[in-house]
Amino acid sequence: MSFKPTLKKLKALSDRSRLRAFMLLLGFDEICSCFFADFFKFSAPTISRHLSLLADAGFIKGRKEGRWVYFSLNRKSKYLENWIGLLEKSIMQKELIADRKKMQKILESGCGNVANCKKGSKRK
């Protein structure tokens, strides 16, 4: 038995921004990386690195459309529901609701980070 896969998942969720990004995806079908950059006020390379760590751990997956990458939960991940259950019980619901409201406003107004950003990340 190896601890490596579990440690990879724990490392991916050990950063507050990555944890918040993961939890945001629970409320949306998919979100473009540029919206995450706008949400966190991070540069494109920084948000890309954060999202890549979540993807490498198997929590999320990316779908490229032109120059945009849309992220969603990786529903094929074997233990995803277990992780979601654990995290939903341990995270303050007020914070989660506030984050989702903030993201919804960003999605409605469009991305200010990238010129001609395509609107339309989908809400669940």
C-alpha cells in the first residue's frame, strides 16, 4: 500500500486558494480559468499552477476550448464523493456561500482579466 496518492490529494487541498477553487466547482458545472484568476486576483500562470495541482490530484479536469480552459469536477474520480463529504462537513458554510455569490457576480459581469473573455461558465 502506498500513501503517495493520498498525500498528493492532501497537498492539493492544503492551500486555501486551491481548496476554495475546488469547493467553488461544487456549485457550478464548469468555470473558465480566467474567471478563477479574476476571483482570486491571481495572474494567469499562478491560477494555472493551482488548478493543475488539483487536476493532477484527480479532483478536477480541464476542457480546452480555443484559448480557454474550462474546469469541472472529475466525476470519474474513485473517491471524489468521499472527499466532498469530508470537506463539506468541515468548511464554514458562510464562507462557501459568500464565495459562490462572488463567483456568480464575476460570471455575470464577464472576466476583466482577459480581453474578449467568453462568458458562460455554467451554474448548477
